[in-house]
Amino acid sequence: MAGLQADTAIVAGIAEAEKDHYDLKKGDDVSSTDEKSPFDGVEYPTEEEIATLRRVSDTIPWTAYLIAIVEMAERFSFYGCSVVFTNFMQQPLPEGSSTGSAGPDVVPGALGLGQNTAFGLSTFYQFWCYVTPLFGAYLADTRLGRFKAVCVGVAVALVGHVVLIVAAIPGVIDKKAAIAPFILGMIIMGAGTGLFKANISPLIAEQYQQTKLYISTTPQGERVIVDPSYTISRVYMYFYMFINIGALVGQLTMAYTELYVGFYLAFTLPTVVFLICPLVLWAGNKRYIKAAPQGSVLITALRILRKAAADKWSPNPIVTYRNFRRDDFWEAAKPSNQVGELPKWMTFDDQWVDEVGRGFKACAVFTWFPLYWLTYNQLNNNLTSQAAVMTRHGVPNDVLSNLNPISLIIFIPLADKIIYPALARWGIRFTALKKITLGFFFGAAAMVWAAVTQHYIYQTNPCGKFVATCDEVSSLNVWIQSGSYVLVGISEICASITGLEYAFTKAPKNMRSLVMSVFLFTSALASALGQAFVPLSGDPLLVWNYTIVAIVAVIAGLLCWIAVFKLDQREDELNNLPAGHLHAHE
């Protein structure tokens, strides 16, 4: 059982050192549960215990760490390639170079498309990578299952990596035709990423099987509640840390590779590391917990929504809004409330309707995320270009982006071991929706930092507000950018990690890939919205670009909290709904 087994993998040492982790002694009382679980024979808390006992996390299964290693290798390859995309697209091929590199004092380049076009193509790539998870989720739910969908995604992405290498090899890179294999490689990689990303996140959390609160006793004799939502939160925090370890090493090494060797090697090395993915997937094949495909439930879920909403519409939009937010909104779609024979599609029970309603509530929360992602999307585009016009002292302009994963690697363990446990001891419930809201404000703060930095770049550059085409650079040291990257990193801990957790814990079991893909799709929407900022993504309007994004993030954070305040108060209720069944009436 996940709560009792010892983690033998070396990487599990992180979890072993966790202050609030205990080798918990399960209670002797046997309580029934409405789902088949490996946690039979545990004591479940009373209402009084739920309100008074301290909550702790369970142990993370070692198979989850294996999946995290797969994600780490995939992110190394993804970010190792994408970190050099901006220079590859924006900057021209240095004179006399056949690889894109011309030494430490010259910005590497290849296609020479300019900042606006490079920003537009980068935004399209981000959009594509987060639209394709919708298809990846559908394929997993209907045909392959999550594990096989991940494997197919790895194979497709590998083809994309090879095509990128072709675009960068000497003899191709110096031709205008290099843009064709480059864009084709981006498209193929994005398709593979969609299959992979929609399914790897729910797959790692599914390795932990407990879904209900239960009582345990610490070695010190304290009775505590083991909260599965805390465990899933820790799973995703360390999952995200592995992501950023891969991103950090990939971005840092490939930035120097493009600078000193060239783009062909900067695309080849990530491809080699990417081969770790199929090896680890094969090694743990018989040990992973795999959910079989159960068919797409999207049509059934939409029918439930239509049934529930049928009598809630009104000519008055305010009345309609209030009706849709009523606590009994989903009652009209429950089989027990139907008169006469049930429709053929209504094979589920009342509990599954509650779970679907919870999934839709999660998707409603995600509608605010595109406005948050606008802040994050500045990292690998405009901020990379900003670094290129500052004094760098031989540091590649795309190295500074590594401060983002570095900040995450530092602050994730701090949040897990110190900040979150301290808040729990003080009786403060730092719920998922509170974290998400706070993430908006940290993202806005990062954009304020970027706007102020850009203002002083214009003030200190010999060419004034037209720095991108200037032969001189600002006297400002490039490390002044650090604050933007660190603040965005903190915002990701609050918003992005928690979004993954929220998507998994609020979705019915047979809708997890679907709801996760909806969460990922919000990033695609942000990329589409980002196209509206393309006219602002060049001189002399960059200060306005960062300022407007900051204002949007603040307003969105405030409106998000107003919208989810009542939902936040129902967190425990939603996390502990009875398990529903899709085919209860067949």
C-alpha cells in the first residue's frame, strides 16, 4: 500500500526528508467505502475529527517518481529546443557562419525573421502544443488509454525532433528553405506533445489510489487525518520540480551549445536525452497503474449539462447567471428525479452527476487561466529579446530564462516542507483556489518588474526607444531581469501546479484526461490572446506590453476570487463526494 511501503528509489529521498511525512500507523477499525480501494481496513474520520484534527500527506508511490523521470526527460528535450527557437527565428545567420554560431560576442541566429514574426511563430507553437491535448485526451479515453497515448506521443515527438535537426544542419540552415523543415518540426513536435501532456499528468497522480480521508497515528501518538488531496498536491509539486529540473538543464546547456557550437547540436542533444522516455516507460511497464479506456464521456457530460440547464434560462441575463450558480443546479439531471422511463443515454447514477458537476466547476475555474498565462508567455519570447539588448558580459541572452526553473526548484521544497506545513499548524487552510488567485498577483508583479526594466533600457540605450536595431546595447546589467523570472516561478507554484492538482481531483475518473486537456487548452487560448499583443511586442511599445499584461492579470485575479469564493468554501465536500458509476442502470 502506498501509505506503508518504503520508497526504494533514490529520488524518493526528497519525500523521506519531508517534515510532515510520517510512517503512519493505520487504525484497526474497518469502515466500508463506496469504492474498491487498496486502503481497506482503515479508520475514517468523523465530522468532528474532520474539523479538528491536523491533516498530513501520505507517501508518494515510487512508480510516480518513474513517471516524473519520463516527464523530466521530455521537458529537457522540449525546452532545450524551444529555448533557442527565438534566436533561430529572429536573428540572422552571422556572417561567415554555417551553424548559427559566431562566438560569445555575437547573438546566434539563422532565419532573420525579426522580433514580431518570431513572437508570432512562438505564440503559434505554444497555441498548437496546448490545442493538441484535446485530441490526445479523446484518443486516450476512447482507444488507447493514458499509458499507450503517452507512448504514442513520445514516438510522434521523436519524429519532430529529427526534422528540427534537419533544419539546422550546415548546408540547410544557410538556405531560405530552412524555414520549411523548421516549421514542420514544430508542428510534429506539438502533435506529440499534445498526446503526451494530456495524459502524463493524470497518469502520475493515478499511481496513488486512495481518495478518501482516513485516520492515522504518528510515532509521537498524535491522531491525524491523511488527506489524499494533500498527497496529490505533493505529487504534482514534485512532478513540477522534475519538470523544471529537466527544463533548467535543457535550457542552460542548449543556450551555450547554440552560442559556441551551433543549432544543429542544440537540436541533437535534446533528441538524445528524449530517448530516456521510451526506456523508462518500458522498464516500468508492468508496474504502473493503468486505467483502461472507457470510451468518451464528453457527449454524455454535455447531455447532463443540457438537461440540468433546460429550465434555468431566462430573458434576463442576471437571472440566468444566478440560476446557473444555484446549489441545486444539477438536480434536474439526476436519474432519481426523472419521471417515467429513463432515456437510453441516462445509464449513470446520481453520484456520477455530482462528479460531472464538480468537473464542470473545475472547468469554470480554468476559464480565468488564459489571462494568467499571458504573464508566463512573456518568458521565452519578449524577455529573451529584452536580454539581448542589455549588457551581458558574454552570457547568452536566453540563459536568463533559466532563473525561472531555478526559482521553482528552490521554492517548491520550501513550500512543501516549510510554508504549507506551517500554515496547516496555524490552522490556515491554504486551499487550491486561494493558491490559484495568489498566482495571478505574483504574475502581475513579474510584469511590473519587466515594464520598469524596459523603461530604463530605453533610458540608457544610445538609440532611445529603438534598441532592437541598435548596434549598441543598454548599460543595464542583464541580471536585473532576475526579478521577473523569480516572480513568475512563484506564481507557477501557486497557479500552474495547483491547476494540475485541481484538474485531477475534481474530474470523474473516466474524465480525467478530458478535464486535464481543458486545463492545458487554457494555455492555447492565452497564446491566441497573445497574438493581440504582437503589435506591442516591439520597440517602442514594449513598456505598454508589459504594463497592460500586468493590469489584466490583477483584474483577472480579483474577478476570479469573486467568482470562486463560495466554491472555495465547499472544498472538502467536493473532494469527498461518493464515487459515481457511469453504467449503473444498464
